[in-house]
Amino acid sequence: MTSCACSPTIGNRTARQRWNKCAKTIPARYCELIAKIVPKEMLIASDRTPRPNEPQTSRDIANMLLLSAGITEPDDSDREKALEAYDAMNIRLDEIAAEKGLH
């Protein structure tokens, strides 16, 4: 029987070394093990943690969208139009996904 990096008995390596090796060599197994030992609520919460470079508010989203179109000094009207366009795009993307049977 062969052991993998996720096995609890690998010489005298520390647990952290085994986990790190498992994460690099067998990521699917690593995720499976993490899912078994970390409460689901913690995994969901960590996935929702704000990221520093991502927009946090609708105003941030609008500013990001407008900046990507070259508008560096938007006013509230510009932001409102950008958010309407963003909503319309997301609705259309959901429709496309539904056509493919994904929603």
C-alpha cells in the first residue's frame, strides 16, 4: 500500500508539512479533507470575506465599470446608468445560462 502526502504516517514530517504537500500534490484530496474537518459555515463565511481590491458597494461597482470605459470623473447620473447596464448584463447572462440548462 502506498501512502500519499495526506496520509497521517509519513516519516517524521510535521502535520503542517503534510498538509502543505497534500495541497500542492493532490488538491482535490486536500479540499475533501478540509471539507470534512472545517465547519461548512466557516467555509462559506471565508468565501464571502471582502477582498481589498474588489468593489464593496454599488457606488464602487459603478465607478469601476465607468473607469474601465475611460470615465474617470463620473457623476451620480453616470453611476446610475452604469448600474442599470450592469443589471441588464447580469439578467442577460442568467438567461443565457438558463438556455443551456444551468439555472
